[in-house]
Amino acid sequence: MEETSRSFERYLILYIPWILSIALQGDPIVSYLIAWIGSFFIFYISYSGWIKPLPTDRNIAAQLMRPIFLVQIIFIGYMACSSMFYFLNLLGYEDLNKSILQFSIDNDKLALTAQCQRYYVLGHAAFASGLILSMKYPVKQKYKIDNTKLANVLLIIAVVFLPLSILVINVSGLAQFSHQFSSLSFISGTLALAFAIPLKKVFNTLFCVFLYLSNFYEALTSGFKEPIIISVLVLGIFLYPNYKKIVTFTFVPALLLLFMLLPTYNSIYRANAWGDNVNADDAYKIALDATLNSNQSDDETNWGFLVYRLSEIDMFTAFLQSTPEYVDYYGFDLVKQAGIVVVPRLFWPSKPSTEQLVMERVYTAGVIRRGSNVSAKPAYVVDAYLSGGAFGVFLALFVYGAAVQLISQKAEQLFGGYILGTALIFSGLFQIFWRGSTFEFLLNSVFWSYISMIIIHKILRAYNILQDI
């Protein structure tokens, strides 16, 4: 009992940054900075093992795809740590330099931004609490896989799910599985490449390189930044255990370079492919050439991306202005809507459009005008706030952290350990956890991904790839 009490008290330290930022909310700048730095404090506590030791069944380099590492870094990094550029912009900075023009600070906007950041650090503390509390390693195994067959199994999965993702995209009721299958194929192919290189399997390596380059080209012509970054990030993580120095000195600079160049590349690509009816291949060449030959190191597109696109805090401030002053908290209404979305349209042809359900609260809050040809879906933490303020943020993010961890552990139990369980199945099917989404889109994706996980497990058992221990 004493040990349990001591452990519970240790969780409370995660909430110190939030408490301090609340106490000093009279000074928005100080309050914001405490809340922002507070997330790095929570990262430190999480990785120090002070609340609960990190898993010891694998070395750190060989378990980076587990939720406490990858999901926490990407999800929280995007949610809570990316707002600094927006904050600096409010203080009159542009391209990290103080503007020489006369500048008047909007104190109301600054106070709203600090309030948002306080919710972010509260959400981070709740997420870490749910994740660490649910973390239990080593996972008790029920099934095993022959390690000598693992590289070939990964390659087969990559090859099988790629055409499946294309086949189901136009099938009514199955289209939502297309992205999951495509992600699973990509993760499997990338993991197979990381296995094939040190094993010096020439055919496997060449074939996997072909698959990876095909996926990377598809990411470049998607018009979105995330697939490109994920393509590089995942390969680096998988190669890191065997090639630590090479990955550190090549992939880290490559990721930083992508963050600098992608806003310009994407802006030019979209203008050509989406606006001027140029085909994807030509638009890609135009955008790549323009980006690489640009002489503007501090391009406005990049600063605009860092301020308004890297973080969603500007939209959050708009919701804070309307709720609860003009629009009451939603309570469990958004959760109920998420439950409705899970029902397949095949069984409910007149089911409301998910996009319309989500956008209704955006219009009600006045974030964008009704009828505007813009999609502005709120982030998960915003839906949590709209549901119940600070308590809504705490509860929703605690559940999020616990769900991420428990599903990852279930995947390891069903698929014989970390490689197939977390690195492949969890990272391939549940990739939505990395970025988060609205309640409706998140619950729908997670529910059907879980069903897919169970089906894939049964198929692998039927073919004796997974064997009972």
C-alpha cells in the first residue's frame, strides 16, 4: 500500500508546470513560457524512469516505436511544443528577428495564447499519466514467430497490402481501410528494408528499396508534408539500432532540411497540381526545381508555415473566445457523435456525414464562415476542451495516453513481440495516434484498425506464421 501511495504521489509532479502557469497567469508571457517549458520537463520525467522504469526487455534504440517514445514525441511535440513561433510572432518577431517596424502587442491575443498553452501542458501531463500508468513490460507472450522467417514475412505483408489499399479505396464501406492498408504496407516494406540491409539479402534489399522509393514518390506528390517526413523518420528509426552514427549524421540533418524546404515545396506543388491542372509528375518537378534553386533562405512561406501551420494554436484561441461565453460546453455530445460515426454506412446508408458533424462546431464557434470552402477540423485537445474545459482536457488526454499504451501492448501480445506487434501492426494501423484528430475521426479509425488487427492476427495464425507458445 505504501509503495502504491508513493507511486501515485510521483504522478503529481507531472502537473507542477500546469499549476505554476496557472498561479502566474497574471503575466501572459511568463505563464506561457512556464507552460511551454513544462512539456520538456514532463518529457524529462517520463524518460528518467523516476515515476516508472522504462522497459528493459529491449535496449532503448531497439524500442523507439513504442508509445512512450514515438507517439509521445510526435503527438505532444506537434500539440504542445510547436506554438513557440506563433508566440514569437505575437511579440513582433519575424524569421526569429525582432521586426524593425512599429509593432503593438495584442495583449488579449497574448493572454488567449498563454491560456491555450496551459491547456496543452495539462493535456501533456494527463497523457503521460495515462500512458505510464498503463505501461507494463515485458508483455506476456502467447504467440511466437520464427525469427529466420521474419524478413520474408515483412516483405510479403508489404507486397500484399499495397494492392489491397488500392482495391478497397473505391469500394463503398471499405474506403476507410485504404489509408490503413497503405500505411501498413509502407511500414512493413521499410522494416523489411532495415532487416535486409544488415542481412545482405541482395534481392530483398533491392526490392525493398524499390518499394520505399515508390512510397516516397507518392508522398512527394500527395500535396501534404506529413507523409514525406514520416517516410524519412520511420526508415531512420528502423536503421538506428544497427547504424547509430550513420543515422544520426544523415537522417537528423535530412529531417531538419525537410522542415526548412517542405513549406516552399508544398506551396509551389499545390499551386501547380491543384490550381493550374498540371499533372502530378510535372508539378513535382516544377516544385522541386523551384525549391532547390530558391535563393531566399528566409522565405515568407516558411515563416508563415512555422507560425500558422506547424501549430494549431491560432484556431484554439478562436474556440476559447466562443466557449463557454457564447457556446456552452458540449459535455458528452461529441463522444456520442464519435460513437455514431463508427457504425458502417453499409448498415446505415443515411448516416450523417462525419465532415459535416465536425464542421458544425467550427461554424458555431465562428472559426470560419458557414459555406466557406475551407476545412478547419479542431485538434483532439480542442475537442477535449469543448467537451468540458480543463477537466475535459484532463480526462480525454488521460484516456488517450492509456489507449495508446494498452493497444500497443495488445499488439505485442497478439503478434509475438515488439517487431510485428508495435513496430509493424501498431505503427501501421494506428498511425492516427501520432498526430491525433477530432473525436469522430479518431474513434472511427482506432475502432476499425483494432478490428483489422484481430483479423490479421487470425490470418497469420491460420497460415502458421504465428504459433502458440
